[in-house]
Amino acid sequence: MNHPLEIWISKKGLSKNQFAKLANLTSMSVSRYCNYQRLPNLEALKKIHVATNGEITFRDFEKKESA
């Protein structure tokens, strides 16, 4: 299952590295967020929110219940 951030990046035609630069984050952090390996801290969440014009929010990082 693709992370909403990864889907957003793809829909905008960006690479994870390009998005990382846009959001002023490291490409490694963006990759870990997209692969569900790490949760962003508050500062990173704010940067992601701004870089995506509010389309990605903290709710996109909440743990989803499995069916």
C-alpha cells in the first residue's frame, strides 16, 4: 500500500529527492516516510503541509487499522 505522501509526489511528477528539496527535508527522511519506516516530527509535518499546499496533513501519517 502506497503512502499518501508517495502518491502525492508521484501525481505531481516529482521524485522523492525533488520533493525533499522543495520541503527542505532530507531525501532519506522522505523515503522513510513514504515507506512507513519513520514518522515525521512536528517540524517536518509542517514542512510537508506547506510544500503540499495542505494536501498532506498529520492525518495521513496516522496508523490505519487493518481490516
